[in-house]
Amino acid sequence: SRPSWTQLKLLPESRARVRAQTVVSETTLLRRALAGAVVLRARALSTALRPIGMARVPAAPEPVARAVAPIAPGAWDAMRTRLETEQLNHKATGDHARAIGKQAKLAQLRLQLGEAAAAAGECAAARGALDAVPAEAGVDAAAKRRAWGLTQTAETLAALEATLAFLSTGSFPAPAPNPNGLDLDAEYVAGLLGAAQQLAHYAVGRATAGDAASIGICRDGVQRLHGALLEFDFRNGPLRRKFDGLKYALRRLEDLLYEQSLVGRTVGAASAEEGDDGFVAALAEIKVRFDASDAAREVVIKKARDVQKGAKQAIFACHRGDAAKAKTLTDAAAAAATAILEDPDLVARWPALRHGALSCALEEYAEAKLFAHWLATGGQVAGPAELGLPLSDEEYVGGVCDLTGEVGRVAVAAATKRDAAAVDRVYATDLAVLEQLSRLPLPPKLGKKIDPLNTAVKKVEHLRYELALAAANPLALKRQMAAPADEPESKRVKEEED
């Protein structure tokens, strides 16, 4: 412990020793500070005096070696042209839908204000504009129905027309002529359901005026519509949700009549003759078509499972190295898909069934064929014409995106064997796919696959880095040189991993 001041005072030699140590410590600190300042100053001067041409820059990125061109650009150029045309048509469809929707809203406002004649004029103008939409923007030729962007606008317009027809005739109208042969049954049914909601809104105004008779007419019409639609078996979807709202419109009309009866305004029930409407017979015919479409849909879903199952098993066979079995499975899947597409009672009659389960199965088939071709050719991505089925652009591109996941598994298996060349082929394929997709105007469904593709590229980049580290390890090189020629490959791989 340090001596007290009293002890130092009694021991002059101790005081002298402490004073000398303090001087030495201060000198050492000062010398170190001066040395540090000199070093910092020298660094600052060297940085300031360094010529511009001598600035340090990183090395340029090295191009990816491509022994085989992964993708032939011809098919993708044609695909890009088609997708760009579809994008322009989709934009035109949206422009027409907004313009017609404004006219329909104006007609609805006129009707709410009690100007039925003006509302009919606006509605006729909107119908004329809808019929004048060019076919490339207004029709989904593959599904033989109205373009998706115009569907909601057309249903709103159909509801207004049905409402105006009911107010002028006391009954819902029959379907309008369909010279283009489009599937407009769902649009007609949705229009009737929308008209029922508008009649419930109209009845509130008539109840305010004390017009119980008009409310009774609306109640009877909506009741007949509800009875006819009870025969339908709607699937989960927009029509099902709108049908569920029909009972609330009918209940609202009945409540209004009950409230009017409390003040002495009563109406009688509808007679059997009043229920004999043309729209009821039209709905009966539509129900037959709906039932046939639903039955065909169940068959397509069941058979599409066979296509998807065969494609998945073919992919597993490719990973196991059994190319013959993979070809047998893909040929069987192609035959099953062709049977679905050519059956006159399935997709040929109901083109809308091409979307959904069948489209997903065809995308899986494309993935299997692409993977088998990639393995057989050493890294080439087959074009749409080489897959053996008439695939849509979305189905083919979806299969190509999923292909990157399968070749990524090949890269992992190759990395365990220290096969850098195979990993480089996978890396070149992923980059080529990413390059081509970046040039395409992808729809929203396919745009979601870009992020997983970027993740796959990063994983393969990390594999290449790990292989480079393993190759630069002197111990690993020494083991490889010392390994006997007749040593099993599995044993050498296990030793390298250990």
C-alpha cells in the first residue's frame, strides 16, 4: 500500500523516489502522444498528396462462364411481344371500364333522383359504349367471356337495366341477345341480384311517400327471383356472396310492408299468374348450363390431379438419376392432359375450365419437362415448342421459374461432391432465367416468383464461395493428392466433409 504523508515526511528518501517515478511516467506519456500525432499527420499528408490516378479501386466483376447457352432468345422474344400486347390491351380495358363505369354511376344517380327517363338514356349510352369496346380489349378469347376488367362494370350496368325494366313492366327482363356467343350467364344472374338490392333501396323512398302498392310489387318480384335462385348450387365466389345478400333485400321489403300495415296501408299476396315470368324460364335454362359446367369442373379437377402427380413423380425420378422412368411419367402426364383438353364435354365446351387446377397441373408438367431437358442437355432451358403440349405463356414461364428451385437442389448435391462445374452451370441457368424475366412485362401472378428466384441465385452464389474456400484450403488439396486412385468416391467425399 502507498505510504501516508506522515510516513513520507519521516522518510526523505521515500519522498525522493516517488517524485522521480512521477516525472518518468509523465515523460513516457508525453513521448507516446507526440509519436501518435506524428503518425496521424503523416497519414493525412500521404492521403492529401496521393495522385488521383493512384486511387485504389476494386477489381471488375468477372463474367459468368457459359459453356452452353442456357436459353435460346428467339422463343422469349416472341413471348415478350405477346405479353406486351396483352399489357396494352389490359390497359385499354381498364380505360374503357372506367369510362363506362362513370356513365353507369350517373344513370344510377339519375334513378335515385327520380329521373327515370334520363337514367334510361344514360344506361343506353353506357350499353352502347360497352358494345363498342374492341374485341382485343373487351373479350377473353381463350375463355369465351367478357374481359375480366369489364366484368364488374358490365354487372353494374346489367343491374341498372334490370331495375329500369322492372319499374316499367313489373317484372325482371329476360337475357339480352348474345350475337358474339360469349358466356354471359353469370353476368345476367349478377345483374338480377344487383337489381333486387336496388329495388329494396327504391322501396324505402316509396314507403316514405306511403306507396305500399309499389312496395308490394317489388316484394313479389324479388320473392319470385329468390325462389328461382334457390334451385341453384352456387360455388363459393362472387355470385354466392351476392345470392346470400338477396334474402336480406327480401326481408327489408317485407319489413317495409309490415310497417306500412301498422298505419293501415296493406297489400295482398301475389297470385300464381303473376309469378309466370320469362326470367324464371331463362334462369331454369341457365341452371342446366351451370350444373353441366360444375360437373365438368369436378371431372377436370380430378383428372388434373393425375397430371400433376405424374409430373411431380417425374421430377423425383430426375433427382434420382432415373431418366427412363421420368420420361415414362411425363409421357403419361402429357397423354392425360391431352385427353382433358380434347374432350368435347370438358375444356372444349367450357374454356374457362382451363384456368385453375388444370393450369396449375400444366405448369407442374412444364417444370418436369424443363428439368429433364436441362439434365439431358447439360444446362439448356427448353423452349415452349419442345414441351409437347400447347402451354400458355403464363404456364411456361411459371414452369421456368420453378425450374430454378430444382436445379438449385442439383447444385447442393454437386457441391457435396466438390463439383464446381455443375454448380457453375446452375448459376449460369439462374442468371439467364433472371435476365429473360427482367425483360418481360410479367402479370401479377408471375411477378411474385421473382423474389424466390433472387433468393435461389444468392444461395448458389454462396455455394460457389464455399467451394472456392474449400479449393483454396491447403489441407484439402493435400488430402486429395494423397488419396489412392482406387479409393471409393463416397469415402473420399466423407473424409473431405469431416
